[in-house]
Amino acid sequence: MCKWIIRGFIAAYLAAVFLMLVGTFGWFGQPTDPLSGVFVVILGFPWTLLVDLAPERFWPILAALTPIANILILRGFCRAISRT
């Protein structure tokens, strides 16, 4: 069950990053949207709150990478459960 949850989270993360890129760069004829990264921010919460500590030029990259922390936490949690 844990593997499917992690796979679902990864699929949601990849979809959110794709939507962010489409909205940011206007791919496929879409108008640019400043809120296109909101799903990435939600998936990376609470780590996205720490992005403000870095220099402002790194904010978009760090915000896009924060969901990876949650994926690693889920993976560690699933491994700990499977050992018991």
C-alpha cells in the first residue's frame, strides 16, 4: 500500500511541475499565469515556508524541489513500517 501512495505522490508532483512550467512559460498557447506553481507549493508544504530563508533568485527552484523532501519522508516512513 505504501508503494502506491508514494507513486501517487510522485505522479501528482510531476503533474504539478508540468502545470507550473506550462503556466510559467506559456507553452501550448496558454497565457502565462503567476499562480501556476500553487500545486507544487501545496505538495511541498511545510518545507516551502523555509524557502524564504534563501536568496530570492533561488526561490522558484527551491519551491519546485520541496516536494522531494516529502517524498523522502514518506519513503522512510514506509520503510520503517515494513521492518516492524
